[in-house]
Amino acid sequence: MKTIEERAKEYEKKYYDGAASECRLAFIRGAQSERAELTRWRDPKEEQPENGVCVLIKVDDQLGNKTIYLGSREGTEYVTDGGLVFGTESDTNSEVIGWREIHE
């Protein structure tokens, strides 16, 4: 996969309009912003995915280990494809500390 800068140079060559450096900088900033949005972990205490929608689930256990699962939110709990169930409260052995959308 090419870097953002490499893709920016290709974009600049394709759409150059006399403002090369501004064009490249705008492409880079837009790509970096979109990457940050697509790869950020959302806090389940602040926002929730829709019920039944497949997401990545980041779980923290009582030993401080962080594990990522594939699953979905079902009501107030998160259920992995393997059948594990996690909540978002720290009074349990493991809690969901983040979730991320899956984009096609």
C-alpha cells in the first residue's frame, strides 16, 4: 500500500491546477483526517453502535490485558461471534473499553 504522501503526489499529477503544493497539502490533510476517523476506537460509555451491527470490540480484563473480538452490541451487552458476553461496567471481570466500525 502506498503512503499518503505517495498518493498525494499521484493526485497532484492527475489534478494539478497550478497550485501544486496547496493541492498536495490538502490531499494529505484530508487523507490523514479520514484515516484517523476510520481507525479510532469509540468509547462505549459515550457512543454505542447500533444493535446487531458487526463491529470490532476492544476488551480489557482484570489483569490489564486488552483483546480485540469480532461481535455486536445486543442491548446493554456486547456479544462476540464466539459467544462471549461483555458489559461496559468495570465491576465485571472484563469490560468493553472501545469499539470500531468495520468498513467495506
